[in-house]
Amino acid sequence: MKIAILGFGVVGSGAFEILSRYGYTVKKVLDIRPHDELGDILTSNFDDILNDKEITVVAEAIGGLEPAHTFVVKALKAGKHVVSSNKHLICTYYNELHKLAIENG
């Protein structure tokens, strides 16, 4: 299982630390700020994640509604599993996201 994390703030960096500690592969981290410690796994282009067939799980930790909603919808439509810490996003778009998850396995 290869994972992408959207956002590298408190939640995203914490998720990265825990996943790495337990042997999971974080293949890409999406963030608009530079993070030299991430090296070549850092990207500011969501398509790098969306088009990578090896990435099967997307962990959304951006917060807010946009661009989180757009990224989650695209990931689900691409057949990726999505987890999110974003209660605002899930509460606002639950019906849509649940339907997309079912439709796309």
C-alpha cells in the first residue's frame, strides 16, 4: 500500500510521522510550502498523486472545504481510497462522497 498525504501542517505531518514509524510507504505529500526534509516526495501538483497508479490511499489533511473537496472527489473517481480528518468536509458533502465511494469501489 502506497499512501499520499494532502497537506503537511500539524495533522498531515503527524500522520506522516506515524505512518513512517510503522513502516507504511508515503509516496507523495501535497503541500504548497517548501519542506526540504521531504525531498522528492513533496509535490504541489495534485495530478502527481492522481495519476500515480501505485498510490492507493489518499489521506486528506488540508482542512476547510476547498480545495479539499475537489481533491477528494477526484481521488474517489480515480478509484483511490480516501481518509480524512476534515469534519467540515465530511459533514458538508457526506452524501456526495459516500455515493462516489460506493460507485468507485
